[in-house]
Amino acid sequence: MADIKFSCPHCAQHITCDELWGGHELQCPSCQNSLVVPAPAAPAPPSNATGSRGPVPKPPVTVTPRLALGQAHAGGGAEAPQKAIPIRNLAPPPTKRKSPLLKYATVAVTVIALGVGGYFGYIWFRDRSNAKGEAADRNSGGGDAARTVAANNAPDATDPNGGGSSRATGTRQRGAAAAAVDGSTNAAGADTQPIIPASWTLEIGAAKIPDGKVNGMIAGTNFVAETARVDPVGAAQVLRLVQGQVASPDRELLVYLHLKPGEKLGGQSLSISKDMTGAAVPQVAKRWKPNPKFAPQLKSYFTGYAMKLELGQVADNTIPGKIFVALPDPEQTVVAGTFKASLAVIDPNAQVQVTPTATPASAAADDAAARRAAQDAFQRRYGVRQ
């Protein structure tokens, strides 16, 4: 097979290859540039011994490299060292084996992500459910009214008048006579005062006390006073308007009244504007439960609020009154209406009755009578006399 000898058009490197490369493109082994091998010339038929050309050429005597570099062309010249044509490996690369640790890490990250998402999703769903329940409670007036009636009919264990007294007014203990005096209760002792919504304002001139049961909003939630009472706390008499249990109320408004020396509870009339300060301004506090499962929170106000308070005279261990309180909080807390508060202790204004001291003679006579009565009882029981 004939060889094709040519030079690289880019680097002039001498290249030798067989004729099968003719017309094909290959890469120069020296400069790595692409080139096209020139087509071989048509071979002339060899002549035989007689001088005529035979049809079949003689096979080559020696085998020459199929592709060689640096061989001299027909015109002569020094031979250059041969370089082999680089062979390109067209086989696909071996498949990389994946590490099992990467698979386990992917599964672990997925499980952790699902767990975290489920946890925060549960918290979000729970908070949303609580918010919907509170919104429904605020928007339904019947729920507060039902709780009010149930609270008035249920006994208050902390009431000093006894476990059988009703909350706030004690009308169940007083019976029909108290119902005839107080037109706001019926014969069964249930509170029948209407609930007239209160309007929030910090302008004391625009504040109005509705002629109905104490109600309003505390910390953004509807409030209806189920219990009204006055408790002594240190040197103050605290007016408490409570919704829920007295020991742990759902919502509550507290007014701390400091009586002057010699002043009696009852007959006070206070008008506090938002710009008043000093000792004449009583402390007012709100207490509420952001979550029914936890203890209530307390926030006090010493100024900046508006309040009207009118107290009647103490009678039958109760004190009637009217109130309007508007607090400067973002929720616009307001409580207003009429009430009849029970006293946690015996009327502090009542005079102490002094029992006359017995004389020695009367004391001796009483002792003798007591001994005789004891001896008579012993004889009737056992048949003998002591």
C-alpha cells in the first residue's frame, strides 16, 4: 500500500501516512491542529518484463509505518524522529459508585425537615384554633350571659357570708325580701340587670356610665362582671370586678381605694382624668388570661386613665356603686356599669359592741349553775350522781 507524505500546514511537520487517510481529517501529532490529508495520486500500472503493463501491481517488498513523522519527502532531507498518532479512547467512563453515607444523610435530612415542619405546623394550628375560639367567644353575647347566670346561681366558696350565698350580691341568702328591695334581681336570686355596652374614651367629660350590669372589654376580650366584692389589701380597700373564679379569674378589674384617717367606706365619688397625678389618683389594674391553661397576668396603671366611681352606703354587708374606667392600653380596655359589691369582711364602718364584764358574784353563780346542769346530765345518762 502506498504512503502519502505531506507537511502540516500549521507547523510544517513532516507527516507520513498510508493512502487510506487520503481526503480524511486528522489531528497533527505535533501541534494538535486539525488538517486534511491530501488525496493520493492515481498509481501508474507497473510494467512487466516485456515492457507491457500488467493489470496487477506487485506487492510492496517492505512494510512501512502507516503514519510517521519526520521522514524525508521525495526531495530528500534529514529524517526526523517518529511520533505516534495519539489514540482516542471512545469508551464511556466507568460508572461512579454512590456512597451509602450520602443516601443515609439524605434520608436523615428529609426526616428532620418533616419533623420540624410538623412541629411548627401543630403550633400554628393550635394557636389559630385558640384565636378562633376567643373570637367566637367575643362575638357571642349569649356565652357571657350564660356564664353570668351560672355564676350568679352557683355558690362562692370564698364569700365570707357562707357557702350558700350567691356571687356578688348574696341575693340567694337574703331571699324574697332582698329581691323586693333590689329591683335588679328576681325572686330566685338571679341577676336580671340588662347588659348595655360601654364606650371607650379617655375624655372624662364624654364618659358615660350605662344603667346596666358592669361589662366592657379587658385586653381585647368581652368582659361581664360575675362577682363584685371589696377586699382589704394592706391599708387599701380593693374593689374587684371579676369574671370567672375569684381565686383565678379569667378577667378582672381592680380599683385600690385608700381611705383617709377617720374616713368610712361608702359615699365616695371620684372623677379621675387622664392628666391627673399624685396620691389622689388611685391605682387601677387589669388582670387577664392570655391562655386559659396559665395563670392570669396583671398590669397596673397609676395615671393616664379615665375613671368615674360612685359608691353608695354600706348596708347588709354590701355596697352599691357605679363605675366607668377606660385604660390607655392598645386594646382600649373599658369597664362600665352598676354593681353591688359584697364585703369580704364584716362592715368596717360598724361599731364594735362591747360586752359588759361580769361581776365576780354573777360569775360564781354561773359556774355553780353549770356544774349542777352537768351533774344532772351525768345522772340521767348513767343513773348515778357524780
